[in-house]
Amino acid sequence: MILFSLFALVPLCAVGLFSMRTAEEVILKMAGNQVEQLARDKEALLERWISERKADIAVLAGSSILSSADLEAMGAYLRLVKENYRVYSGIAVVGGDGGLIYATPGGPPLPELGAWFEEARRGRLYMSDIRFDPEVPQSFFHIAAPLGNDPDKVERIVCATVGTGAILSAVLSISLGETGECYLVNREGMFLAHKEPRRILTENIAQSESFRNIFSERRKRITYVDYRGIEVIGASAKVEGTDWALVVEQDRDEAFRSADVMGRYILLVTAFSTLAALLSAWLLSRTVATPIRKLSGAARSLAAGNYQRSDIRSERKDEIGLLYAAFAEMAEQLRDRQQNLEAQVVLREAELKETGVELKRTQEAAARSQQLAALGRLAAGVAHEIRTPLTSLKLYLESIEEDIEISPEVEEDYQVAMTQIRRMEATINRFLDFARPQAPILADIDPAELIEDALLVAGPRARQQETLVASEIPDDLPRLRGDRKQLEEVFVNLMINALEAVNAGGELRIRAGTETGKDGPAEAGPGFVRIDVEDTGPGIDAENLPRLFDPFFTTKATGTGLGLSIAFTTLQRHGGMIKVRSREGIGTVFSVFIPIPLTGKKESDGKGADRR
């Protein structure tokens, strides 16, 4: 639940904090730009108004009327100026010795001779600080200038009292929320203009942070603590030609009120999200974690082989329900598999017993094979003993045929006797070949010629029984090393067996090629020549396939069971082998593998032969 809450709340808090900081920066920048622009506008307005007053006094100082002795004209002129401009409370002309020459009636009394008089006598324009009259109440200042154009000889000075009520009302009036204010302060820290008249020229803010920020030479801060001890956003502008500074400020709390509202909303959303995350985590734990924990316990029981405790069910239709259903199906399959394994163990035990019986049979068969081998040797000895008198008998009968004329009645019996003698002689020769096989006489052999010679022997019988013979023998077969006579006998034997298996209209196919696959003999060097003898006969029973190459095994009524056995032995002596594939009702294929000698490669002309 803690991790879930952290994953849900940390990004939200980060976004909220970033939003708060961004909003504060934007608000601070906007409020700072606003107060700075107001300060500049108000300062420009005040500077323009002061410049106008300085221009007015300069015009008065250059007037010839004020330099004349005609007091009536002087009074009329000054009253006209006062009525038209309406910013002057009084205008007076003072002589160089300080005596009053003329003053407009109804105005404030002439200020005491002081700094203004001394500055004007030196030929310079003078403007005093703003003063405040609590009786009026109104703020004002004095401006004085020497008459004439000769600064070294000042005989008269004009001094005007300027009321600042109208201009300061316009300057101090700003639209900046409820706490926005504008005030004028001099370098000594005294208020020269303020929305609260009681502060003018009575309160000094020289020790406040706002005053240091106003007149500091360093970079001014946007936010600081003002003279009231409240953090504000402020900007100031110095009035050119004076030591005054115009200040515009707004309480920071008011400026950031929208940010505070947004912050409260963010806190509210965060709190709500926290509760929602905790509730979601609890629901997740109740609806997901607890069922999975039960499923984990059932899995441990299943792993321990306790299939009863692992049988759990759920009626839910969501993913958890699907997981429970899949687990129940898996547990059921495991139970079935366990039962199958137990049944297979029992079956394997029975098979092992049967294998023991089969092994015993194999041992008995091996013993019989040894007996057959001994019988073969005995048969070879007997055949050798019979062969000599049989040969003598054959020679005797042949000599009788040459020396004595045989009557036609006896000729048929004579031929039968000679046929049986030749048959007995062939059988004895086979026995001798099997019992005492001759060592192969090795020579280079062309496989194509070997197959063609074998086909010449088997061809007449094929034509006699109307069997189609097809051969596919490439011209680029490598030459072999072996006994030509023995190998030819192998192929003749295989072809005769195939012809005996097919009926009229059948087919005998001979195919040859080179291979290096796993089906060949392991001792083959660069490869082997593979020759397939295939027939379309009825096939061989599957139970007889393992015994085909056993001596004396045959399914023919007139066979000796030695042909395939002799072929098998001959190929073994040549380092090759023979394999058989048969399907009942389709035919049989005998595959002969003869190793290719290391120097047995033959140049190929890229052509093959297809003989039929």
C-alpha cells in the first residue's frame, strides 16, 4: 500500500510543487512589471509637471514687467498668471536686499529668507522640498529664480508657492488592488506625499528595508519588507532634478492570493488523491493480492504433491477468476499426469520383464546361430566331400554322351539327370561360397559399367516376364575399388530377387548417386556411391525384415536362403553395407552403399544417363 501510494502521489506532488513555483514566478514577474511600469509612469508625470513649473518661473524671471517699477502692471500680470495656471498659491517679487516689492493678495505669507533667497541671489534656480500645511490641509513647495539675465548682478527675485494637491492626487491615485499604494519620499526618509496625510513630513522611514532598497546602488529587490513591516512587491523611480523617489508597492499576500488559492486546491487534491490511493491500494490488496497469496499457497501444496489442498475454486469472472480456473485445470492435468506416470511405471516394469524374456530369447537365438554356423561348416565339409564324386559323375555322363549314341527315349532322362547334377553343383558352390568366402580381388570399377553388366544378366528374364526395367545412372559417378565379379553377383542377386517379386507388367528401377549423409557407412572417406534396386512387388512382411540377411532364411519354396546373406557378407568385406525398406502392397527398395576411395573421384561432364 505504501509503495502504491508513493507511486501515485510522488508524481502528483512533484507536478503540484512545480506548478506552484511556476505560478509564483509568473505572478511575481507580472506584479513586478506592473508596479515598475506604474512607478515609471507616475515618475514621468511628476517630472513633466515639475518641468512645466520650472518653465513657468523661468518665463516670469525673464519678464520685463517684473523688472519695472510699475507695481500696478506687475500686480495685474502676476494675478493673471495665478488665475490661468491655478497651481500657484502666491507669487512674490523680492528685492536684492530681501525687501518685499510685491506679493499677490490672498496668498500664503512669503517664506523666511533662507536657502531659496541665497540660491537665487547667486543666479540659480531653486526648488524646495514639499511642505505640508495641516490647516489647509495641502502640500506645497517654493520655487525661486533671479530676474534678468545677469547672474552676477541680481536686483530682484521672483518666488512662487506651488500647490501640489492636484498633481499629487493624480500621482498617488493608482489602481493596484486593495493594498496598492504610491508615495513620494526624499533622501532623508521623510514622506513628501502619501495617501495618509498624517505621515507627510512626520514619519521617517530611513531605517526600513524599503528605504534601503529604494536608494541602494545595488540591484533592487522586487520583494522586501516595507515601512509597515509587511512584505510587499515594490518598485521605485527617482524624480530627475530632485532628491525625491516615487515608490509603488503592493502587499505580497494580495498579489499571491490566486497562487495561494491554487495551492490550497493542490493540497486538497493531494489529500483526496492520498485517500483515493490508500483506498485503491486496500481494494487492490483485497481483490488481487489476497487471492494471489491463496493461489501461491495452493501452488506450494501442489509442488509438494498434496493435490487435495491445491484444489481451490473461485466464482469470479475477472482475470483472477481466469487465473484460478487455469490453475485448477493445471492441477487436474498434473493429477492426471501423475496417474499416467504411475500407470506407465507399472507398464515399464511389465515391459522390463518382457525385455528380460526377449533377452533370453535373443541369447537362445545367438546359441542357435552358433549352432547354424557349426552346421554351415559341417555342410561345407559335406559339400566338399560330395562335390568330388559329383564332378566325376558329371564328367562320366558327358563322356558317355560323346562316345555312345543315346536313343531318343533315353535323351530326355539324360538331360534331366544332367540338370539335377548342375543344380546340385550350384547349390554346393553356394554352400562353399558361404562357408569359405574368397577374398576380394580389388580393381578399379566403373559403377555404371557394373550395373550395366548386371542388367545384361537379368535383362532376359525381365523381358520374358514383361517387366519394365528403368535405370537412372549419372555419367559422373566416381570410380570404385573392389572385386568386380563379387559385386556383380551382388547386384545380379538383388535384381533376380526383385524380378521374382514382381508380376507381369511390374517395374524394376535402378538408381545410382553419391551421398555423404548419415545413412552411409561410417568408414566411407570422401563419401559413398549409393545404388538402389527398387521393385513394385507386394513388399516384405515387417516381421521378416530383421531376418532377411540371416543364413538359410528364405520365403521361397526353391530358395536356399544364402543369396542375401552372401551379398551382405560381400559388401562388408568391401567396407560397405546394404539396407532395405519395404511397404506392403507398394514395393521394396534395397540400398547398397559402397565407399568411395580417396582417389576415386572422376571428372564430370555434367551429364547424366536415363536408361530404360
